[in-house]
Amino acid sequence: MPETRIALDRSARVAPANRRLFGSFVEHLGRCVYDGIYEPGHPTANEDGFRLDVVDLVRELGSTTIRYPGGNFVSGFRWEDSVGPREKRPVRRDLAWHSLESNQVGLDEFSRWLKLTGSELMLAVNLGTRGIESALDLLEYANHPSGTALSDWRIANGTPEPHDIRMWCLGNEMDGPWQTGYMTADDYGKLAARTAAAMKMADKDLELVVCGSSGSGMPTFGEWERIVLEHSYEHVDFISAHAYYQERGGDLGSFLASSIDMQYFIDTVVATADHVGYKLKSTKKINISFDEWNIWYLDEHKESEEVNDEWRFAPRQLEDVYSVADAVVLGNLLITLLKNSDRVTSASLAQLVNVIAPIMTEPGGAAWRQTTFYPFSVMSRLTRGEILRPTITTGTYETAVHGEAGLVDAVASYDAEDGSAAVFLVNRSQTETETVRIDVRDLGVSSVREAVSLWDEDVYAKNTLQQQDRVGLRPNSTAALDGGVLTVELPPVSWTAVALG
């Protein structure tokens, strides 16, 4: 049986475990909002129309920061349409997804939903078809206590206390030709800088996210970041990164190694941001907000006709049904984000419900967990204290897309306050169980508190409306701690978590 050796040392500290890395994303797209989190006629709906069965699953998932309301949607959004009496809110066309928006859920309602889930709001402003004035108006409506026209309008609309939103996104994917109002890096950088400067005149403690590249395959990747940051560096705190992965052409081996591309993406953006900082002789560091990441079978959706010109309310769009292999890759991507948490300090799994999501719903019916729900929820629950970067000695295999890839990848967290630790691992081998021996002597742990794996004899097994619990977590009885060495066996194409105390 192949063997991997891992060493964990408290001195190999990356950064404190940041809860914002377990963020998610709710966009007015498809059935994410309507028939997803909001369905007034559902048996579990509260007085606001929000499904409480979905709220329970969101809390179990452990999502923290929620990016809202887009996404491509925000580049045509008039925020004023979504506040005030619901019966007076206009229906608008959403050009991004060619659907109709009823505006029945807006900032005030969504903020109440966030309180139910215990999540923090990360709000995006429209820099596609609008600009500085609209962003400042939204900031005043959302955050000013009272005594101004827009703050008093919020109060009159039934929200007496300010929303106190700290994180703001300056537009969305403005490098993409698909984006309403997309721009060159120079034009966007100038607009973002002016908008950021104005917003910080209103509140100098805001945390602002400037748009980075929509993917590492964009022709402007790297150069976009450089130009945008040369304009906006001193006014912003984060630059965004977006990445989606899928299996193509039956090449499971390359798909399982997708995190190699995510690492390349992070390394490139960090190097570019630091280069601009050095050039400007700045003492600040720009961190990454990886505020869209997931598995997304985009090729298949592009070939379908689900996004069309019928102008429907809440059509079924981008409703990927995820497999075991998809969940293993997602777990590996989250491992990569944690290993880079010194510079990636915010992240959003896109999206939360129905649309390429860990949670699915049926109108009037059930809500259930997709396979991807499990690694995210367990890692959110167990990650505490500080992130440790392990030293890994493992076998390798060749991929067509990413070159050489390790068979095993891993990350760990350690909480000095209670002496607990957690190790998260993936086995990318498609055929072999991998025995892993982990030296944990430096952590001072003495017992295995929990060990679970996600795997299946069928790597393409999925949870569906008809079989909602086909795939789930399995106890991993092989995990054993002896003499400061943790031994665990990882099935082929699997994700595993081991909690120690």
C-alpha cells in the first residue's frame, strides 16, 4: 500500500484561522434567492418569507461572510428598487442572466436573513452602469445612523438601526466582456480609485475590494491587477480573485489536481500586488478576497438554452448536481485557501443555494445537502486557532493540464488555548488507498476525537431530489494515534478530516 509522510510543527504557522475564509455568495440569479432562501408559501417560511429549513442548513454549513447581491447581476442593479414597500417595487429586466427581477428581496430583508444565519454581509456596488454617486447613496442608506435623507428613508422603511456593513465590493468582474459596462483596466482602475476614495471620506474604516481578474485564463491576467492597483492601491484593502473548475473530457486526474491552478493564481496576484506596493513605496499590503470559487460545469451550461430571452422570474439556471469527485476537489481547493491564509483573508464559495450550490431546494418541498456540503461544513466547524502548513512527502502522478501533482495534499489547524488540532487531507489517486503517517508530536495531542471521510466506490455518485442522502460522510476507523504519530488510510478519490485533542 502506498505511503505518505507528513510532519506538523507549530512553528510552521501560516496565519490565525480566519472565519471569513468560510464565506459564501448569494446572487439574484436563477433560484438562489427566489425558491431558494425565499419562498413565502413554503411550510417553513417565516413572516419575511424566508425558508427556515434552508436557514438551518446554512447554519450547519458554517458559512460566515455572504457576498450580495452579485455577481454579474449587480452591474445592472438599481439598489433603490429593492427597498421600501414591496407592493411598490418595480419589476426590472436583468440583462446578465436574461430574467425578470421582482425586487421582493432587497437589502433590508436580506440583512434580517443574515441575522438568522449568523452571517456577515459583504455588499457589492454597481460600477458597471452606475458609479460614485450611487455607491455613496447606498452607503448612506445602509450605514448612517439617522438624520439624513437616505438614513431616514431606511428608518421609515422599518430598519431603525444602521446595517453597519464593513466589506464592500467595487463592482464585479469588470475585466469580462460578458459584464454589463465592462471596462479596460485603466478605466476601471480610475473609477474604482475615485469611488473608494469617496466612500472612505464617509467612513475611513470601510474594507474595500477592488476587482481582480475573473480567472487565470483571462488574456489580461496579471496586467489587469497591475494597472488597477497602480490607480487604487492606497484606497483599497483587497483585490478579488475568481476561479471555477470542472472535469473536462473525462480527464479526472487533471480535475483532481485543480488546486495547482488556484495556487498559481494566488502566487501571481500576490507577486503583482507586492510589486505595485514596492513601486509606490507603500507600507501597506493588499490581501486577496477569493470571493468566487467553486466547481462549475460552465461548458455544459454554455451549450444549453437555460439562459435565453424568455424573461422569466427565477428560472432554473446553473443547477449543477455534484459528485463525490466534485466534493473532493472542493475540499482540496479549501485546503489551498487555508494554506494561503496569510494573504487570502476572505473567500466566498459561489453560490449558496440551488445555483452551483452546496444546498438544493424544491419549491414547496425539501431542502438537502449536495456532496460539496460536507467538506465545507466540517472544515468550517473544526478549523480553529492557527493554520499550520504541513511538510508532505508523497508520491506523484502526471496530469495533462497541471503537470506533476502530489497524490496527497493536506493542511492543519492548531488551537493553543485548548490544545486541539484538525488535519484535512485529500487522496487524488484513482485506484490506490494511501496510508498516511503524520508526526504530531509537537502539537501535544493525545487522542483522535473524530475521523470522517467522503468517498464512494462510484466517484460520480450524487445526491438528488430522489436520493437526497446517497452520499455522505463515513467514519474513518483507520485513524489511530500512537507515540505522537497519527496513522490514517485514505481511500481513492477521497477527502478526510481528523480532529485531535
